[in-house]
Amino acid sequence: MDTLTLTPESDFPTPPETTTATTTAAPPAERPRFSDFPLREELLRAIEAAGYTHPTPIQAAVLPPLLDGRDIFGQAQTGSGKTAAFGIPTINRLRPTGVVGAIVLVPTRELCRQVTDELEKLAQGSGLHILSVYGGTRMRGQFTALERGVDIVVGTPGRVIDHLGRGTLQIDRVKIVILDEADEMLDIGFAEDIERILRRTPRERQTMLFSATMPGWVQRLVRRYQRSPVHIAIESEHATVATVAQRYYEVAERDKLEGFLSFEEEFGRDARLLIFRRMQVGVDRLAQQLTREGWLAQALHGGMAQADRTRTIDAYRNGDLRVLIATNVAARGLDIPDITHVINYDIPQNPEEYIHRIGRTARAGKTGVAMTFVGEWDYPYLEAIKAQVGDVLQPATLPIYQR
Ligand code: AMP
């Protein structure tokens, strides 16, 4: 059964005046190369230095309309190469003037750093200055950079509004506005801030909007703030999710820890685990319990200081830390390669969240395992998830319940 794909055309109505181009990966022989696109020399060199030879499906789909100056509305996930998909045309179009020419809005600080890193890589040799502005850090460094001149700003909406209010950031001459993970920004409560920011930008702008799903507000953004955008839906989760072995385990709440520990052997020494819990306090508690059991595990949630979050993510990314326990929000948009197991210690509360979570594993053609604990009260959630993902989600029995 092929129900794993979040096929946007059937699940979400396409807004009017939108051209839809659903693209799936072409076989290798037909794949275009970056050098087939009219990109500037130094940008092609930076792309090559980054080690990219072929555009990913989303990149191949959005490059032509974006290089033509069109607006696009893209449905693609983190991990699809979407940052470079909007970054390459942006960098190709801007010249280093020190006047903000593009602004990228992202939901979280982590994504802000990740997007900035990727853009910096691609902007090598272009002379463009990129600045990330997000909350939880001091503003002084950002003031200094803004005074010196910045070409591309990557920011969370709240902090961007702060800067606009203080007059330290001008966006009245931007040529390009990018909204990354618009649905996530809506969930976090940034809808109003985003519209305020959009209204401060020139009408003559190119607007790129990315969102995995299309709630009403996102559809309204498309209608209000975009000009006949090209709609591109990439079924990237399909490829990812299809290679994830998905199992669920019925477990009494009080047995969850023991149930989890009983998988130690199955996980093996090289496993890299991402464990989701619903509440910050649950994340902290499990981190303590696992540490007590001798695991190298750390917590990641929005209640932690930014410096601690950054340190934890870096340790997890470079392999020093094998087990990360996180809330949904903290893990949003994280691009960490080589996660072998995603464990829903607390079940996700809707199918979209489930797909987002398990899409963290099995990146880049690797296989992964997603395990979901189903507690006494979780059956309605399980049913909703099963209805969306189908038979690939299989029941299994915890080793502690096998006799
Ligand atoms: P993103 O979806 O933007 O978070 O990107 C996911 C990962 O894919 C990042 O680590 C990128 O550096 C990498 N990436 C982006 N474009 C390409 C490409 N054309 N070829 C290989 N890797 C890429």
C-alpha cells in the first residue's frame, strides 16, 4: 500500500491560480547537473566545493522558475535539500551591496543556524554577508553586523520584529522573501509577526514559501502575498519513510522504561537514537533515568538555555552523544544524518507529527527503525496514525512481555 506519501494534491486542496508540478526523482541517467543551469561561476564553484553534483528533486524542480524570477510555493521536508533550493537562486541573484536583499524566516533557532550554515557554504566567493538573528542570544553582535552591512538575513520572526521595531534592520529594499516551514511557524504562533514583516517588504519582490502541509493560513499567505506561484510538491518523505521499518508496541505506562531498556541489544553499539517525549519534564526525567542506567543521553527542549541546546545538538551531530531525548518542537527541522532509530516514547498526537518524527531517520537512502510506544490511553492516536500510514506500521511485542 502506498499511503505513506503525504500526497499534497489529494490531502490538501491546491489554492487557486497555482500551477502544480509534482515531481519525483528522475533515474540517475536523466538527472540534470548544476552546471546545466545558468548559474554564476563562483556559485557553481561553491556548489562543487560543497560536494553537490546533481540537484535533488526539489532543487531541479524549483531552479528554473526561481531563476526566472517566479514565486514558488514548495511542499518539501527538511532533508530534501530545500535550503539550497531557495539558497542557490537567491545567491545567484544578489550582489554584495550591504543592503539587505533577501530575508529568510524560519521557525526555530536551530533551523536558523542550520540555514545560515548552508547559505554561507553556498555564498563562498560571492562576497555576500549573511547574518542570522534569533532570540536567546545578545543583540549587540547583531547590531554591529547590521551596521557594517548585511545582504541576507536569516531570522526567527520574533527577533526580526524586534530589530524592525528598533530600526536596526531595514527590509524595505529586499528583493527576495523566503518563508521556510510556514506551517511550523504558524504552530509556534508567528502568524501575525510574519504578516507584519511581509507588509514591510516591497510589493515588487520574489516570494518563496515552503510548507509541508497547507493549513488555511498558509493558503491565505499564498493568495495574499504571492503572485501566481508555481506549486511544487515533492514526495520526498515517500522515499525516506518507505525505508523506515515501523513498529508499535503496546506498553503499560509504568513499563515503558524497562521496555525501552530491553532493546539495548537490538540497538547495538553504533545506534544513534532520537527519542521523542511529549513534555519537557518527561524529557528531563527520561534523560536522568537513562544517565543513571549508564547511557550517554541528553535532553533537548525549549526550556533549556540556548547555549545548552546548541552544545547538545553539536554533540549529537558529531557523534559524541548517541541518545537525544527531545520534544517535537525542539527537534523540528533538525537535520542530523545517521539517526538509526526514532523512538516515540510518547505517541505523537497526530499523523503529521508522526511522519515528521520518523522522517528524522533513514536519511539519504539509509534504512532506519521507528518504534512507537502505545500506552493505555493512546489508542485513538494510534488509529489516526494507522489510517494515514497504513499497513507498514506493524504491531510487535516488547521483549519484556514475551514469554
Ligand atoms: P535541507 O533539506 O536543506 O536541510 O538539506 C539536507 C542536506 O542535504 C543538507 O545536509 C545539505 O547539505 C544536503 N544537500 C543539499 N543539496 C544537496 C545536493 N544537491 N547534493 C547532495 N547533498 C545536498
